[in-house]
Amino acid sequence: MKITRIYSGSDGESHFEEIEIPLDVRKNYGALSRIVKVTGIIFRETSEDYNYDFHNAPSRRYIINLEGGVEIEVGDGSKRIFKAGDVFLAEDTTGRGHISRAVNQEKRKSIFVLLD
């Protein structure tokens, strides 16, 4: 399963990369990843005019979009839109961070799965 990772580079800027979550095919169960230890979960809703300038992820976290979308701009100027059903890994806890913006003037519901 491929997801997007947002990370801090040695240049102090955030960047995107695609990473593969390895899955093990198990008869009758489908394909499962290894267990990922988590430290907490946050349910979040943002407004249709949400716009948060450069900021860091406060900790490593998977973000699961449930409704609406978010445009993420990283320090190198690249932008990506994550829509409902998308999962990404925010690990840009240092450096300049990223910008988050609402998409299509829609509210967004998401879940943050905290890793540390």
C-alpha cells in the first residue's frame, strides 16, 4: 500500500515522498501490515476557510482524511491535495514545516494517529 510521507530534509525544508507500507497476504484475512504502535488518536474537524501557514507536525502522525480535502504545500513549493479516504504520514517535526489549506470551501474531518 503506497502513501505519501511529508518529511524534513537536511535543507530545513519539508518534502513529499511516496513510501510503501509492506503488506503480508494471509489466507482468508486479506493483506495486512505489521502492527504499528501508536500513542493516541485525535479526531479533528476544520472549517471550509481553514488556512494554516507554515507549521510543523507537532509529532509523527498518520493523518486519515474522512471527509473533505486538504491541500498541503511543502517547503520546496510542491503541492498535493489529499481527499477523503487518503492517508499520509506527517514527519516534518523540524525545519520550516508545511502549509495546510481547505479545498473547495469544504469542511474537513480527519483522524490523527499519533506515533510518538
